[in-house]
Amino acid sequence: MQKQITNRHLQLFLCLMLVAMMALVTAGCNGSKNDVAKDSGKTESAEANGNVLGEGNTQFTFTIVDGENNETEFEIHTDKKTVGEALLELDLIAGEEGDYGLYVKTVNGVTVDFDKDGAYWAFYIGDEYAATGVDSTEIEAGQTYSFKVEKQ
């Protein structure tokens, strides 16, 4: 009788050890080394790689200042000729074609509506309000380009 109880305890102990080992193996094989890129929804998110986006030989800085003065900066790499082409390719801007070129309404997923509250995305080259549209501004390597929410 004592031998039968000991065998049952041994079987129970071995079964629990097997379950614990399976849990550890399963937790260790969750593919976590690719989780950052997989969770972003894009091939690589800006947060996953230090806000560096794109591929190409020309580099420039792109800064976004939203309506609450939150600033986000990206390092853009591209082979495109204009700032607009580069930012459109990376889905950082969207808008409508108009008489004066691309009218940018959305930057980095944030849409502003001039008709609703007088807010618009202003395009800057360095610290100066741009005299050209984003789609006609040729990229100058090392330059900083910005979109800032402004109100009329």
C-alpha cells in the first residue's frame, strides 16, 4: 500500500514538472526579437529605430509640431528630388492637389481642418516660413523641414 502511494506521488510530481517545463519552453519561444517591427503596423516604426525613416543617399530632418506644441523629429533618408515626394512615399503627409500644388491636410496621422477652426499645416524650411510648396521644394541634404499647426 505504501509503495502504491509513493508511485502516485512520483507520477504527480513528474506530471507537474512536465507541465512547468512546457510552460517555460512555450514562453521562451514567443518570437520576441521581432515584436517591435511586427506590432507597429509598418515595416519599421519610427519609434523602433530612433525616428529614422526611409532609404536613400540624401538625408534631411523633418520636424512636426502639432496643435498642442508637441514636437516629433524624424531623420529622413531618400533618393526623391522633392520634400513632398519623400514625405508622401513614407506616408508622413497627405492632402489634396490644388491650383498651387499639394495642400497638406494630414501630417503623421494628424488632420487639421481650416474650414472648421482656421487651423492649417504651415510648411517651414529651417526656421523660415516656406515660400514654396512642399511638393515643389527640392531637397537640400542636411536641411530641416517642418510642418507646424497654425491658426488664422
